[in-house]
Amino acid sequence: MVSPSVMRRRGSHLGASVLRPDGGPKAKGEFAFSSDMWMDGMLWGRTLRSPYPAALIKGIDVSPALAIPGVRAVISAQDVPGRKTFGLERADQPVFASDVVRYHGEPVAAVAADHPDTARRAAAAIRVDYEPLEPLVVAEAAINAPAIHPDGNVFRHIVIRTGDPTAVGDVVVEGTYEVGMQDQAFMGPESGLAVPSLDGGVDLYVATQWLHADRDQIAESLAMDPRMVRVSLAGVGGAFGGREDVSLQIHACLLALRSGRPVKMVYGRDESFFGHVHRHPAKMWYRHHANRDGELVNVEARIVLDGGAYLSSSNAVISNAVCFAAGPYRLANAKVEGWAARTNNPPCGAMRGFGAVQVCYGHEAQMDKLAAELGMDPVQFRLKNVLRRNDKMITGQVIKGTAPVEEVIRAAVSHPLPVPLDSSAEMMSLPGGAGMTADISDVRRGVGVAVGFKNLAYSEGYDDFTTARIRLDLSPQGEPVATVVIATAEVGQGFVTLASQIVRDLLGVDQVVLAPAGTEDIGSAGSSSASRQTWMSGGAIEHVCMMLRDSLLERAAGELDCPSSDLIMRDGEVSRESTAQRVSMTSLLAAGPLQAEHEFHHAKTQPLGVDGQGDAMLSLMFAAHRAVVDVDPDLGLVRVVQVTTGQDVGKALNPVQVTGQIEGGIAQGIGLAVMEEIVLDEGRVRNPSFTDYLIPTALDVPEVAATLIEEPEPGAPFGAKGVGEPPTISSGPAVAAAIRAATGLDVTRVPVRPQDLALRR
Amino acid sequence: MRVARPRTISEALSALDDNPGSQLLAGGTDFCVEVNYGHRRPEGVVCLRRVAELRDFEVGEGKVRIGAGTTYTEMVKRLSGVLPALAAAARTVGSPQIRNAGTLGGNVATASPAGDTLPLLAALDAEVVLVSSKARRVVPLNELITGVKTTTIGPGEMVAEVVVPRISGPQHFLKVGTRNAMVISIASAAVVVDLQAQVVRCGLGSVGPVPIRASRAEEMISEAIDWDDLSAPRAALERFGDLAAEAARPITDHRSTADYRKRAVAVIAARAMRRSLTRVT
Ligand SMILES: Cc1cc2nc3c(=O)[nH]c(=O)nc-3n(C[C@H](O)[C@H](O)[C@H](O)COP(=O)(O)OP(=O)(O)OC[C@H]3O[C@@H](n4cnc5c(N)ncnc54)[C@H](O)[C@@H]3O)c2cc1C
């Protein structure tokens, strides 16, 4: 939608690797994260959580906590004045458990005190009389088990049918796959500061992904007009989906209103593992059919996601899982059935890749199995079946946008392989790393390839719009300044950089200021998730820039006394080609500031109808990964040596930021493949710490080489697709494939544990 | 909270005597984690960082004495010649920050089954020198550590140094974890070959409540080695691993399984031995 009358500035700012403004301060420890906030007279909040995954609450006695000097407020379910529940899709999760707890770590009460240690002691002093129940912890069993919540145990059941689901191929392979529970493991734990305001409302400064969704849920529970609840973004230390749901937001506001004092809450690392949703564990059964010549014939699949105790975004995650279950391949026939079930495990919801990650492990393992069965090269076999533009997905949706699946695969596999293993390799770079467990002769190398895809923005008819406003004004020095007001959560993805790039590019204004993101002054920006903000918030800003450009051209037309169609805008100047007359932005703004606002909606999508058919997706993003791993089969230890990728980005608006997303996303993807898992024992979290929830270190993260495939996406602002999620989808499955290649084992469960390899030989 | 910042061992000991509720703080890498998790609530601390005497170390004719305050970084730097397996164990510990702060004395006093210096110290029959304002006593490591994170260190006592015999011959330490760095051991093994005495010593970590000596494995391999050229048959190496695994008494927990730990110990003990030999026949 870039109109021809706006010319790119020389040395265009869009497409350049502009460095992010918060990069230096973050590296130097100067950036203020939400946990750094401080206010005179503030109290410290603390949550009391259930030690049981399932229990009845027979009674709660808060008086011992209230008796502790320095304790200013103690609250539990009965103190929630409005709606007692919250939730992104449906409010099925109690703000505080009242009569029953459904997961280990569920909040039961909260306190505010003068000192964090007093708050900790006070929370521990609250007496809760629990009657433990047998927890329901197996998702498949939960589907038909007695309901553990009034809404039942099945969040959603979806069936996708297309063509003849009974079609049989010459070659049939079957497999069952399992994915463990991954955590977002963001570095900055949940934290926020709630301040009671003079008008009886509350101001909350919090690290979140979606300010307005927080605001609306808080207001419901406070029984307050949403305008009385002002939520502002505080410095976010990573999110990855884990900050989409409410964590401490309602608790902190309740405590602030109850005590009449500012209340700060910061989760410790252990509490953080209980404070947010996780990636859904999955169990998947697949049967793939192909013809002798290597053409896919049919995919049958059953997918069960463990949604944990409350809904969160399970309905959307299972929808993604079934829609992408067959992978980015052409299929005439398919039957995919999916369930998201409620259990007494920790709630699961959004995490980078959102349902597409889990099924990618399944479909890619199956593709390799089929290739082996057919005696075909796994890459050639995939290339023979890839989706292309105008092909149909199994949901019946015809892909109208770009679908460079072949290109991303070819790019991923065309990077040079790493130097072969030889005796010059440093022992520390072998599997086992610093533990020095392997000699070269103990190590086998393997290579694997995987391809994945996912949609951008929300699907199934959801209208996740973004609002933006820009004011053009002159600074006291008389220079044009653009102030952007938008509630987009900068969670590390680099939106702030991109927003300035867009404004500079389109309006030619050098000084671009982003107003602090908050709910008070502007409508929703939607969530910083689903790889959507470049499209949605970028699109909103683009649109407002065009509105302002029109206003500037109008003003210039008046000044030059000509039709505005004779004018063009370039480098912050309006000029008339025919007469070489020019008017600077400064003089145009001398007549007064300009302001424009727009609510940007993406093209409508449809709900999934009968047989799971419908144009539910806005746009698709594809990526392929090739992983090279070294495995020590006797010890079952793995080192990922290299991951190369081709990624469909539409257009790279800031290549260094795209590369950052790719490198980080791959680290998170391989984390799930080889180490990241919340270990549960009958519903109890066994490893809520970075001592035992392992994430990759510098010695675990491989060399990464990426090729960006730039085919502008029709309808997308600037032709750009989202880039945040695809790196996390097929990188892990490529690692699993490489481990299979190195060991000859089938690897049906991730993360791959040492015992899964070493004890099966 | 009382904070004492002594400069000498005797000042430290009197600070302990004067404030009986006080606890010793060395690098704080175990201590502070426990405080953060609310598992430890000291009434006072006696900080050992300024006690220079605790950082002494001495390589004598027959013995090496290592001050309790020696950090992992110092062990890596200064001990790789005389105690290469201790330097290797120190290198596996945590991250650079942890290695700069964490100390040998803290590792011994914490007495975690996963303490990475302990398998080698066990293999060397290390002696721990404990001092108090009243007495000085020398306790063999296997008597000092009595169970998971329990020791016979008494109130008012502190670890002053650890003494190990100086042994010439190859030595190796291997540690298995689910990540390539900064990971708690799920099994570890130290092997020390004493060329003079013609015996092999082997200590195992994370496979029992306390560090374990694989005595039968030691005896078997010491017999099987051809000491003239320091070689041994492949079958003896495998047997060495199997006997080490038999000595292990691992548990299943959230980090790993007992079966895997046994397997891992067999593999790494055999590999440590293989690396110590000039030739496998
Ligand atoms: C991120 C991280 C990673 C880690 N990785 C490893 C690892 O890989 N391997 C490993 O073995 N450990 C590891 N640890 C644990 C820890 O670093 C070690 O056990 C370390 O040796 C403890 O030493 P310190 O000097 O920090 O002891 P402190 O934490 O100061 O003290 C630990 C205990 O010892 C007592 N103490 C200290 N000095 C003396 C003394 N001289 N006499 C008597 N008692 C004393 C203290 O009172 C306390 O009870 C890790 C810890 C962290 C936080």
C-alpha cells in the first residue's frame, strides 16, 4: 500500500539493519526492567500457592498473616469484588482458588507487606486446610474422565476431513510421537507495580504482551470501568507467549486498592515457573500414505494436547495443531483429529510456534520414515510434495499468498556443511562439552532436515486489530517531530526500532518518538504474539503515515496553489515536479501540528466449518532447517553442531533483527529437542528452577547460517511476513532427525533424554 | 544480622565462637541460593573471602595442601600440572562467575552427592583439616561426609585445608550432565593411576549419597594393567566399567534414572581408564 507519491528516502531506513535503541542499555545492565521499579512507600506483594495439583479447600485462615507486624493486606477469593475468574478465551480460571485447586502452584491468597521477607513469611503463615485429591494427569484419560471443572474436561475437539480419508497408498508408515512440556523461560520474571490513583482507580505498570487484554480482565475482576484501570508497559525481559495470560496483574491491583499503597510484585525464578502457562505437551499418532513414485496420498493423525487445568489459549493452539498437522505438503486426502484436554497439570497456553511446533515433530518424522521406506532422499521426497501458491491446505484454504516452501528447503540445505569430525576437534566441543566425556572415536555425526509452517496473526475469524496515532509537530528547536502513540508491547522483538524506521521512511521525519505504551490514551494494539506485530502494528503505523502524508500534501497544495496530485513527498519535503517548487515539512507544520489515528484490521478470516474446512488463516510463514549433530551414543549425549535455515520472510525490514529472531528461535527450538522440559510427577512440578530446567548455554547453541527468502507477501504492509515463530518450529525436528541419522534409533519423544538413547542400544 | 569480616583464621574462629548462630560464607554459591529459596536463615555470617590464609596452597614432596578458600578458577589455573583431574573437575563447575566465587571448602562442606571435587578427593583418600578455637583435627573425607549434604563438621569448626597425596601418573575426571556446560552432574568418575605403587584409584560422584570408591574395579584393573608399558586389554577396561557400575548406588530423580546413572558410570569410568593408558590391547 506504499503509494507511488511517497518516495523512499535515500539510504532507505526500511530494509536497513538499524540498531535497536534498547540494545546498548540492555547489554550494559542499564535498561530498567519491570522488576527494577520502585516507588516511595510501596509495599511488596506475595502470592500463596497450592502445594497440591488437586485438592479441596476446606478453609482458609488469614488471621495469622494479618497478625504479623508490617502486613498491610491479605486477600483471597472472597475479596475479589467483580468477576472471580479470568482467561483469554473464556474466564474459566479463578483469580484465587476458593473451594478447589486444580494445579500445583494455583494462587490461593496474596499479601502485601512493608518488606518482601515479611510478605513471604505472612504468605507462609496463612493456614489453608486442604483435602488432597487424586490428580487427573493424563490428557487422553481426561477426555472421558469425570469432569474436574464445571466446563468439562475437553476444551476443544476438532476433526479435519478432506478428500477420501480412507485412501490407501502403496507405502504406509505409522508412528506415535510425544512432546514434553516446554517453558518460555524468559529471563525477566513476572513483575509489576500497582498504584492506587486519586480517582479510585488503579495504575498498573507491568511486563506483559497485551496491555488491553490485561486491562479488561483486571477491570472485570475489580468490577471497575476499564477506563479506571490504566495499564502501562514496564520493561519486558522476554515473553515468548508466557506473558499473554494474566499472572500477577489482578492480584497486584487488588492489593494496592485494599492497602491504599503502591504494591510491587516480583516473582522469584521458582515462582515464575508456576506463574505462567507453558507449551502444551502433545501425544500424536500418525499414519502416512504415499505412492511408489513418492507422492503423498493420505495423512491420518490423532493429536492430544494437554491443556492443563485452565483454558488459556488451548482452543486456538489445538486449532493450529490440526490445521498444520500434515506439514507444508500437498495432500488430496486427510483426516486429522485433535483434542485439547483439561488435566490437573499446570495450565498450558501460548508459546512461540503455538501448536505448529508439536505437530512438526510428528509430520517430519513421518516424512523421513516414508522417504526411507520409498528409498528416496528425504529432501527430494519433500520437494516432490511441497505446497505451492494456489495449492490447497487440508483445511480447504487455497494459499493466495506466497509459499516459497521449495525455496526455503533448497536454501537450508545449500549452506556448506561444517568441517567433518576429526582429531583436531576440541574435546569441549564434543557431546558432553565441559564434562569432557567423549573422545572422537565415541562420537557419531548425523544430519537431518525438517520443514514447518504456521499462520501469522489470529485466525478463525478473530479480529485482532491494532490502533495507532501519530502527531506531527515542531520541536522547540523548530524541527519536525513525529510522536507515535501505540499500545504495542515491546517484548524484545524490536518493534520500537521498526516503528521508527517506518515513520522515518514514510514521512521523512528524523525525530521519531514512541510514547510509552499504555491503555490510557489509545485503543488496543493486540498481542505481541503470533508473529503479528510487524504486519498489524507496522500496518497501522503505515496507514497513519499515509493519512498524515495526505494532510501534508493538502497543506502544501494550498500553499503552492495547485492540486495535491501534482505533488510528491520525499525526504520530509513536498515538491512540485513541474515547477521545482518545494515546501519543507517545517514550514508546513508552522500552521500547527497534524494528528491522525487509525484502527487497522487485517483481512477477514473464517471460522473452521464442517470437517474443519475454511479460510481460517491470514497468511502463512514457512521455514526449513538442516541440523548437524554429534551424538555420543553410549552416553546418549548430544551436541548440535550447526543449524542452517531458509526462511520465508516476505521482506526483511531490518535484517539484523530478523537474524536475531532466527538465532534466538533456533536456540529455543533445539532447547525443546534436547533438554528443555518441565518435569511433572503426578501433577507436581519437579524442576522449577534454572538449576534443573535446562536451557541452552553458549556451548549448546550451534553455529547458525540463515538465508532469507524475500518474496513480498501480497496484502502485507511492506510485503513483510512475521519472522518470530518459524525458527522455533522445524529447528527442533531437524535436530531429532539428525539424532536418528546418527544413532539409527527412532527418537519418538522430545526432549531426547540421555537415557532414551543410551539405554536402547 | 551480624556480619563478621575476619582477616585471619583465628579471627574467623573467634567470630564463630562469639556469635554461635553465625554461619560461614565463602563464595556464597551454595549459601546464597539456599537463602534465596528460604531454606537457610542465618542469624549472622562470617565472611571468609578476606582470609588470605585460606587461599594458601602448597605442593610438597609427598603431599599437596589446598586451602579451603581456593576458588575453582584458581584450581584450573594453578593445579593443572600437579592435580590435573582436580583442575578438570573445577573446569566443569558452573559458569565463569561461579568458578570465580565458589571454593573447594564450600564444595566439601556442602557435601552434595553432585559436588564435583569430591570423587577425585575420595579417590585420593583426601584428608580434611578442621580447625576450631579449641582444636585442630584431621578427618579423612570418607569419615567427614556421612550422607547427602551431611558432615561431621561441628559447631565452631571450619575447613582450613584439604590434603591429598602427591601421586605421579595420569589422572582424569569425566562428568555427565544433560547440557554441555553449567550443569549438575548426573554421574561422574575420577581415575588416578599411581605409577609408583602400581595401583589405580577410582572415585564416583552423583551415584550415591556420598562419593563412592570403586574398590573392586580398582583391584581388578591394577592387576590387569601391564605396568611396563601401561597397557591393558579391552576386556579389562569394560570389566572396569562394569565393576564401577556395580559399586554405584544411584537413585532415580527428576534429573535422571538409576539405570542410566549406572550405565553412564560404567562408560565414563572405562573411558577415564582408557585415557590413562598408553595403549589398549
Ligand atoms: C549456578 C551454579 C552452578 C553450580 N555448579 C556446580 C557444579 O557444576 N559443580 C559443583 O560441584 N557445584 C556447583 N555449584 C555449587 C557450588 O558452586 C559449589 O558447591 C561451591 O564449591 C560452593 O562453594 P562456596 O565457596 O560458594 O560456598 P558457600 O556457598 O559460601 O558455602 C557453602 C557451604 O559451605 C560452608 N562453608 C564454606 N566454607 C567453609 C569452610 N571453610 N569451612 C566450613 N564450612 C564452610 C558454608 O557455611 C555453607 O554451608 C553451583 C552453584 C551455582 C549457583
